[in-house]
Amino acid sequence: MKIIPAIDLINGQCVRLYQGDFSKATQVADDPQSQLQQFIDDGAEMIHIVDLDGARAGQPVQEELIQRLCSLYAVPIEVGGGIRDIDTVKQYADMGVTRIVLGTAAIEDRVFLQNALDVFGDFIAIGIDAKDGKVATRGWENVTETDFITFTKEMEDLGAKTIIFTDISKDGTMSGPNLDAYEQLKQAVKCQIVASGGIRSMEDIQALSDIGITEAIVGKAIYEGRVVLGGQRL
């Protein structure tokens, strides 16, 4: 299991949200650069960065900070938040971003999505965030009528190789991941499923591993020391 620490950015600060609620943002680190260095020192194999301001604005807001982080560190970095046109995808690819996460645009602009998958292939991951089984967009503030399993199958049919799935009701709650949802996804599609949301312990990591999940994005539990990066391969 590859444990991927999350750095969520608002106004240049590392924060955590509770169930995707921007009004419940809590600062968890003083400086993204020093926090990223700490994760690397602890053995992180990849870092997950989300431009939360960009997710709400519909365009990158923290790109200068992300570019600086990419220039300073060789560790693979994946980025999401506000990426809704091919020029932004290219911009992040040119920065050295290893994996580019498309969320809102994947459901709202299929022409762009298909273009991104055709041109950038394995660089693209689809972020599927769901509330009560329905896909949410625009920084999790808009819930559609689209079922997450149906949407995941559509993404695979279009050529997506990696899906990052988050149950919004679990995110930031330390209540454990939605294992049933991950089991459904593993049965429904063949693409790689990355877990995100609610992971609270190494036992949760083991449970995800047991159902075939090989990567997990972890936020609050890492900041609180409940999940450790050292010896993370299960």
C-alpha cells in the first residue's frame, strides 16, 4: 500500500476540511514547503496537493506555490483543484507534476476530458467525490444526480486508468473509509482505485489493502500521527 499524504491549500496555508465544508477549514501546518519536506523525510513516495481555492474559483489560484514546490522537490506530486482546460493541464505537466487530477471538468466538459485523456494519458487521474452515492462538483458544493458507480464506468470507458474516490461524508471525520464503496468500485471497473477520505488508522489502511486498494490518500490521520509513512508497504 502506498500512503500518499495530502496537502490542501487555502490562501497558501495547509488546511483540512470537515466533510468538504469550507466554513470548517482548520489550519494544520504553518508552511506548505516545510510540511512537504517533513513528509519526504518521513518516507512519502508521493504527495497529493489540492488547490481548494482553485476548486471553488474554477481556475488555478495556488499555481505559483505549487510550481515552487515542484521545483524544490523531486518526489512525485499529484495536483487537483480548478483544472478545467487543456492549457492548465499542460501548465502543470510542464511544472513536473506527476499526476493531474480532474474533478468537476470530468463531469461538466466531456470534450475537454477526452482531449486530456488522449493527449496526457496516464498523467490524468479522475477525482470522483460522492455524497450519498451521488457525484459532487465545484469544490464539493454542487451535488449532481449522477451515481458514482455509473460515472466511474463512464470514465473507464473513456480511457481513464486511475480513479481517486472520496466519500465526502467521511472526509475529515476520522470515522473510517467507506469500505463498501471501494468494494463496489473494485468489482465494477478494472482501473486503479485510489482511496481518500475518513482514513483514521493503520488498521483502515490494512482493510483497504485487503480488498485490493494499493494507494490511499491520507490527511488528518497523518497530521495527528495515527497513520505513519515509515514501513508503509503492506
